[in-house]
Amino acid sequence: MALYLGLGCLLLAVFLGTAAVVLKPRATAAGSLALIETSYSAAVSSTPDAVVSPGWLRSIAVRLSPAGVAAGLQRRLDLAGNPAAWTPDRVLAAKGLGLLLGAALGGLLGVRSVGWLVTGVIVGAVFGFFLPDLLLLNAGQKRQERIRRALPDALDMLTVCVEAGLGFDAAMAQVARNTSGPLAQECARVLQEMQIGKSRNESLRSLTLRTTVAELRAFVSALAQAGELGVPIAAVLREQAHEMRVRRRQRAEEQAQKVPVKILFPLITCLFPAMFVIIIGPGAISIARVLMNL
């Protein structure tokens, strides 16, 4: 009797396990990619959208913006690293809110006359409407500059790891693990896309769509050509790392050459007048006394 009971329990367990495996929804590559995109997209806060970004504010911004503005905003959000709690809808709502607040503030400042009132309302509305775009553009430019500065060191680490015997994927994992900043985040995202079934070239080319750094685009193109032609990746990494160091030195020299030109106008407007007063002032006073005595 106990033997039959045990066999029945075993068959029941096998049936339940088989049903769980068959009925469980299987994750596909497309679903995993969508999950990655969602995880890297802007996080939605717990506050309802109706409170944070009312639809009527968004509709105001959409009516005053050209067609396809949502795609352009998503592109700029990707360049800025998808800041937390920011989506294209919320940026549009912020633009509408900035329009109203800027018009109100400009009207308060120009309440003295009708002309000043109209000018203040127009200028304030335009400034408030484009202020979120300027902030988003500034955030994107700063992030791309951080990627550009971190790229030579990351390539050096990649080269050392590959020449030490690691594969390219393992070397990129070391870069993502041992560095910080936007470039490390992008490397981690590339590795995630490769782990769920995307090819290396597709993942790296997706990286170029999320950045405007010319050096990074050139590096990805060199890797793709090396993979197609069968060139050893260690040699490509060594040449790219050397080129990145040369470009970094050239950028530093370029910035140093710009310093005299940048300090010329503050020097003329601030320092030279004071020097003229100190140097020529006593002589001018003496000349004026002599002429007045004559």
C-alpha cells in the first residue's frame, strides 16, 4: 500500500512539474530587450501622472512643438542617460508649465506699461518654454564629455585585459565592474544585450546610437571591421588605445592654445583700465596742474 502511495505521489509531482514548465511563459530575446530598454528608461515615480504632469500642460507643449517632438526628446534623454523620473511626456509637461510661469513672471516685471507688459509676457513665455530643452541639452553634453574623457583609460584597461588572455566580453565586464561613470553604464548595457542574444556588432552599434562621441563611434567601427576581416582584436585595441591617447593630448593642447584668446577680453576690460589709471594717472594730474598754473 505504501509503495502504491509513493508511486502516486511521484507521478503527481512529475505531472505538476511538467505542467509548470509547459505553461510558464518563455522569455524571448525581444522581451528581454524590451526589459532592458525599460530598465534603462526613465523611472516613473509613485506619484500619479495626473498630478505630476497634467495632460493639458502636455497638450500645450505639443501644439507649439513641431511634429515628432517625442522622438527627439527621447533621443536627448538617451544622450543624457535617461535621468530618473523623466520621460518625454513629463518634459513636454515641464515645457508647458514653463511657458505659463515664464509668461506670468514676465508680465509681473513689465506691468509698468502696456508695451513692457507685452514684451515681458512674450520673452518670459519663450524662455520658460525652451528652458527644459536647454537643461536637457546641457545634461546630455556633460554626459558625452564624461564619456569622451573616460574612453582612453577604458581602452587601456580593455587592451591590458585582452592581452592578458581574457576575451573581449570578459574584458568589457572588467571595465564595467572596475570603473564608474556613464561609460561603465554603457558597457554594462552592451553586455546585457549580448547575454540575451544580440550579436556583438549589433550591441556595439546600438551603443553608437546613444552617444555623440566621435572617438567612440570610430572605435566601434574598427571593432566591426576587425570582426568581419578576421583581424586579431588585441592589435585593434592596441592601435585604438594609442590613437585615443594621442587625441586626448591634442585636445589638451588645443584647450591650452585657447587660453590666451579667452583671457584677452577680460584682460582688456578689467585689468588694463586699472593699470592705465595707476600708471598714467599721476602724470595726467601733474600735466593738468602745470597747464592750470600757466
